Amino acid sequence: MDLYQGSADLEAKWNGAVRWDGKGSLDVTDQTKLRAAAIDELAYNSVFNEDPATVEVARSLIRGAAAALGVKTASIKRLYDARGRGEIGGFTVPAINIRGLTYDVARAAFRVAKRTDAAAMVFELARSEIGYTFQRPAEYASCVLAAAIREGFEGPLFLQGDHYQVNAAKFADAKAKEPELQAIRDLIAEAITAGVYNIDIDSSTLVDLSKRTVEEQQRNNYAVCAQLTKCIRERQPAGVTISIGGEVGEVGTKNSTVEDLDEFMTGYRRALGGSVEGLSKIAVQTGTTHGGIPLTGGGVATVNLDFKALEKLSRVAREKYALAGAVQHGASTLPSSLFGSFPKIETAEIHLATQLQNIVFDHSAFPEDLRRKMSAWCRENRRIDWKEGDTETQFLYRTRKRTWGPFKEQLWNLDDKQTIMADVEAELEFLWKQLKVVGTRELVEKYTT
């Protein structure tokens, strides 16, 4: 793949497909050419070109071309509000964390979406993933938008900031607390500028189970969530009401209860005040763990997910608080047979990351020499993550996600990438069907401005 030598080279490459006035305005003159090889190069340069000015021109062209072709980043809030009112239901929105090969995985998702007439889907990136995947919000947004152009997807597109999480240790440190909160405020502003109009605040790390009452346990959680909600509302663009998610219990810890939800929502609404628009959805903990629990001989342990609790929490969230319902994190490594259960119990949203990563890294077409290099990198750079009693297999399973950034360009340029993407696409189609988002385009267009 070619790298442009400055913005003039970039404009020359696009001559005949897009006329650019230097300010981001576009006249699309040949959509066939636009959606072919040129967009591949544009996406590549938006990520890997070393000249910041050229990167910005590439991203500007992608944003403008997307708008010209009927693709727009949007908030899912109106759709979720309708669900909270009981007007719609029967499906669970998949939110996929794309840690690497973002352009290619997003293309696979859009192919599935077009084939199944699906549009209720979210592309997200967590705060922690920004660090180890070497993707900032603007880059991630550009890759997803470019993928939509490439595959001819039109309409609303939902980008989400996932787990904008507060570090509990820093929050407890008087000197580190304010810088930690400011870092999240800065990330919120950066994401919104990139067109990310769905943001999940995760202050569940601040839940203190040592406190005597549930209200005391949830106090820091709801107070910080309210504070960051106000921050988002102050920064959202005119005409956009960003969809905001909160989180009652941290994934991998104690399962959430209705009492937890009630105390969180009561305190959150009190702290927020009546004039500020609140949450669209609420994440709960019902037995999952991010990435799954790796077994000594490979694979992951079977999860005992409490579907009855998830159903009850989702119902209370809708009926009592008019939210879309509960959100399930850490679910991608669950047995395939369980995914059809989520829409049956009206789970609002489900977050999927590790299984897509596993398909790529464990694929028979993945080059063995690159796999060895990535494993060696983990041993050399992440030994701090090697837990006592772990086998090497368990250690590598837990840490290999951190190779997405250091090996980013090598992964993008894999020789047999399309063979791997075919299996990613098959997995996404399976999930879309199980989660009942097939045929949701009409609903999305009805409830999205």
C-alpha cells in the first residue's frame, strides 16, 4: 500500500474521484472509483502516514466523502429512548470493540449489515484499548467511515467510546484524582470532535463494597457518573443528544442486584439535577469476565451467567427508569448457544471484543513467524502480567491483546487477510442473527436524526 508524499500527492491521487476545495468540501464525481482501491489507500494513509498534515487531509476527505454518500455518525439515544418507552424491543444491539485491522473488520460488519438489512450496531473503542492498540478516536472513526464508503453502507453509523473508566487508585490519591478526571474530560472532548456520539462512562471501579450500605457503596460511582454526564452535555454539538451509558457494577466482580441499580439511579438523578438529560442504558455485572478466564491447556472456562438477574435488571431499568435496559459486557467468549437468549430477555446491548480477536490470532492462515514474534514481544515486554501459577498459554492469552499496537502495520498488511476476514464476517453474521438485529434498518432510520 502506498503512502502519500504530502497533501498535494494525495489530492492528485484522488483527482477524478473527488474534487476537494482545500477546506473539506467534496464533489463526488465517480462513486465506483471512490469505493474501490482509492479508499483503501486513503484509509491506510489516515493511519500510517507520518506527515500529520497529510493524515488530517486524508481524514477530512473520508469524513466529507462519507457525508456526501449518505453516511453519518449519530447518537443511538432516540432508538434507546423508544425502547425505554416500550415502543420497540425484541433485539439486542451488538457493540463490537475492534482492536486492530479496524478498516477490514468494519468492512466485514458492513457487508453483513447490507446483506441482512441491519443497522442497529455499534463500533466502539475503550479507553484502555486506545493505549495498547495505538488508535485515537479520530483514527478509529476514519477507519470505520472509510469501511462504510468501501462497502456502500448508507445511513446512521454509531461510534461509541467504551469504558471511559476511572482509575480507582488514582481517584483515591489526593494529588492524582483531579488529573485523572481531567484526562477523561479531555478524552470526551476528543471523541466528540471525532464524531463519537455515544459514550459509556465507567465509574463502577469506584464502588466500595467495604461500605456498610449500598448507597455508600455506590456514592462515588453515581457522583462521578453525574459529573461526567454534565461534561458530555456541555460539549455535545448543537442538534445532537449523545447517548450516555452508566455502569452499576464492575465486570468481573460481585454480581449486580436491583438494590444496587436503585441506589445508583436515585443518587445519580439527585446529583445530576432535573434539567440535564441523563443515561440511555445501564451496564450490570451478571457473571462475565473481560476476555474470559483462560484454561491451562488453552480455551476459556465456562461462564455461569445469571440470565434471570440480567432479565430482572433490564426490566427494572426500562419500567422504573425508562432506560433502554441493561448492557452485558464481556460476553464474546460465551458459548454460541447462549447468544439467542439475550434478545429473548430484552437485553439492550451486548459488548463483543475478545472472540473477534481470537478468530484473527488463532486462525490457521495467520503467519506462524508473526505469531512467534508477537509471543516473544509479550514475554519481553509484559512479564509483569504473568500471574503466579499461570502457564505460558494462559499468560500469552491474557497479554496478546497488547500486541495490536506494536504490530499494527504488519497486521494491516497480512498476506492472507481476506481468508481470516471471511471467518470474522461469518462470526458477525451469526451474532447479528442471534441477537435479532437483522432487518433493523427501518427502525434505526425512524429513530435517528
